[in-house]
Amino acid sequence: MTKAPQTSDGGFFDAHVHLTDPRAADHAAEIIALHAEQGIGRFLLGGFDSEDWARQDTLRDQFPDKIFMCAGVHPWVVARNSREFGLAELAKLEARLADPVLRPAAIGEVGIDLSHGSLVRARDDQMAVVRAQLDLARTHQLPVILHCVKGNSRLIQELRRVRDDIPGALVHGFAGDPVFARELVDLKVLVSMGPRSMAKVAPDVLAMIPDELVAIESDAPLVAPREGGPAHGCDPRYLLAVADWLAEERAMTRDELLALSTQNVERLLGLESTQNVTHKRAADTEEE
């Protein structure tokens, strides 16, 4: 009989979610209560810009043990605005990181997105902001949350530059590229998978990712609401569906998979577990 990974008593983690999205922001208490019914008690947010960080401050004040902030300049923000705006946002981020009250749990979303024309045209600006944020992560010793669409090699090149000097990294919304998977594993980056990953990540690619680098996310509400679910789109069934999919692939139960992901996110954020952590695959059997 094997022992499942154990986590602290704060509940399972959603490794990437946008509770400050306009669809969700006014429903935070309802969303948290819905998730608590399924044992999901903590949320690592995605960060967009300084206005978003301020909304995260409010949520964290309301739910201090449940909300884990992520402050960064998203590549979409870089592409939609002037270079001067991006530089001003970086200055605000640096000031926030130096403030012990405002300091987030992680820096992000840090990344590159080349999915269509306006984003491609802003490629150089995006990469400049990536480099600046990775340097801030190194200076302030914070993990980074990565966003990457069609810019894998560029992001990996920048990450290699600092990886030994930052406490950790997580790439969210992994889309299944096998070369990218090998590079992420080599750099010991957590690979977070959400609802969109289920149709994109092949079993042989999943097999490349060791248990200690697996995380799951809902990315809600940036997906359409499930049929019969709440209009705000933050339905716990999203995370549970991902957990069921990965649990079957890795011969685990749903709760074992949720606990494994949570344990990995806790380690990324430097959170102390209140129990002894026992890795499922490395656990000694109690009985032969």
C-alpha cells in the first residue's frame, strides 16, 4: 500500500486562475465557497498590470490564507501599449517588490506571446520586459510564472540565463510541445496544465514530466462557462476535470493528483507543509 503526497491543511491549490477578471471579481466569496466544497482552498493568481495587482491586493486582504498574488507585466499588456508604458509598469513592479507589505508570492505573468500579428510586431518589446522581470526575480528571490505561446525557444534562452539564481518557475497552460517539455524538465520548471491542455498534451509527452514537476490549473474564467455552471466561469469542475485526466494517465486517484500538484506549488512558493511529505512514486510500500 503506497502513501499519497500530503500537503498543508489549507486545501488543494489551483495553480493559475484569474479571480480579478471582471467576470469573477464581484463573486470572489461565492467562488471560494464553491471550491471549498471540493477541497480546493488556495488560488495562485495570474498577474497582468498595476491595476490588476491593486485588485489582487483587495482580494488578498479579504482572503489572506487563500489568495496568493502574482505581480507582473503580461505580454498582452506590453503589446497593447507603448514602450514608455511598459517601462513605467516595470518601475511600479520594482517598487512593489521592495515593499514587504505589497510583495507578491511570485512574479508574473512573465512571457512571450506570438499568436497573432500585433503580438508578433511587439516581439522585441515583449522580450525586453521578459528580461527585466527575470532580473527582478533574481534580485528579489521570487519564483516566476511563465506565459508562452509560439515563443518557446526565446523564452527558454532567457530563462536559462537566470534559472540557477531564482527559487523556481512554473509555466502555465502547457500546450504539449515535446521539445519544450524536455527543456522545461531540464530546467526543473513546473509544468502546469489546464482544460485546454487536455486535448493537446499527448501521453508520451506527459510521460516526460516527472511527478515533482506536475501542476494543474483552471485558468478560469478565461474559458467559457461550463454548461449548467456559474456565469462567472470559475467552476471547480474545470480543475477537477484536469485532475481526473492526469490521474488516469499517471495511475493515481483524483485526490492523489490534486495533492501532488498542491505539494509542488507549495514548494514553488516556499510554503511550509504541516505534514511530512511522502512522494507517491518514491514511497516505500508498507506491505509487499
